Amino acid sequence: MRAVIQRVQKATVSIDNKVKSEINSGLLILLGIEENDTSEDVDWLCKKISLLRIFPDENGAMNLSVNEVAGDIMVISQFTLHAKTKKGNRPSFIKAARPEIAIPLYEEFIKTQEQLIGKEVKKGEFGAHMQVALINDGPVTILIDTKNKE
């Protein structure tokens, strides 16, 4: 499971030119799910994200989590995070999970994150063609892969 986490001032996701979800200050999470991901990946990643100290404290140091600043979270499914580009110029997405595996894990990720932050997590629509707009704050962008816990 891979996540690109962006600290944002604002983010919106639209489908067919209609805003589906929007958040103010918080985290935009682009989430890619692999065929071999499990609930253990969901739990580990959700806890890691909810505790990441990437928001500024009173001294401007990145020392606070999304929970501590009462920030919002938006999650967008993005199978392209598992693109393989080693051969040729057309990416392969063979490692990305099929919908029957990915959708339940995506929904579990959202529910787990909601429990950890104590409020609704906004989302896109799994498998839809979406337009995501954001104002990256910092900019702060972090990549986390549950198969490569650095």
C-alpha cells in the first residue's frame, strides 16, 4: 500500500465538473493499493499518517499531527501509484489491486482513519475519472509505502 500525503490549505475533488468533496487545512492522501495488501497494511498506514508530525507548532517547527491541529483528511484512490516503468515508456499497473480487493481495503482505510481522527474523512469515488485541486502547504509532500517502512 502506497500513500502520497500532502499537507494542504485546501483540496477539492470533482467528478463530471461537480465538486464531490472538499476540505480545508489538513491532509490530502493519494492511496494506491496492491494485490497483496491486507488489513495489517491499512492499520499500520492509518496510524502512521494520523500521528505524522508535519504541521507547525507555535514556533513554526513541524511538530504537530493532523489530530492535534483538528485538520481535515481527504482520501483519493490512485492505482497509478503502483506504476512500473522499468521497461519501455508505457507504465504497467500489474501490481495494482483489482477492484474486488482494492475497494474493501479503500473503504476500511477510510473507516479506520475516521476512527483515529474522530471525524468524517472526505473522499473521491473509487474508479472514477476525477479532477483533484489542491493548495499544497509548505509544500509538504511525503511518500509512505507499507512494504518499505523507512
